[in-house]
Amino acid sequence: MGAPSSGLIAEFFLQNLEDTHFTHLRNKHNITAYFRYVDDILIIYDSRHTYIKNIQEDFNTLHPNMKFTAEPESNNQINFLDITIHKTPTK
């Protein structure tokens, strides 16, 4: 069992990582939106300008002890947390 402060320390670490690296990654990959809840991240990006594998590779270089995995959308939908998000031509 971890210390009660472990979650708080992990949150501080992730926020620092985002603050120091995310602006560069957002500009490099044309990331439109970035949402994170604990360790689940949803990224909305323009697939005409970048590929999910390139984003994943860059995220995996942020820290040697962290490994990010990608779950691309399928059939214009993706699960994030406990909801399913559907993409339509107008929304």
C-alpha cells in the first residue's frame, strides 16, 4: 500500500510535466484539445497534420519511467473514462 500522499505527488509531477513540455507538443502536432483525469488522457488533433504514433512517441520521450499507450478512435467513437464519445460531421 502506498503512502496517502502518493496521489498528490503524482498529480504534482504530471502537472509539472505538462507545464514544461505540453506547449511544444501542442504546437508540433496541432493538438486541438487535451483532457486528463488522473492517468487517462484524451487528445483531439488534426489527423491531416500528424499521426497518433508520432504523438505517442513524443510523449514517451518525456520521462524514461513513463510509457504512454494509444487507443485511437474506432467507427468515429472512443471511450474515455465511463463515457463513449461519438464524432459526427458537425460535432
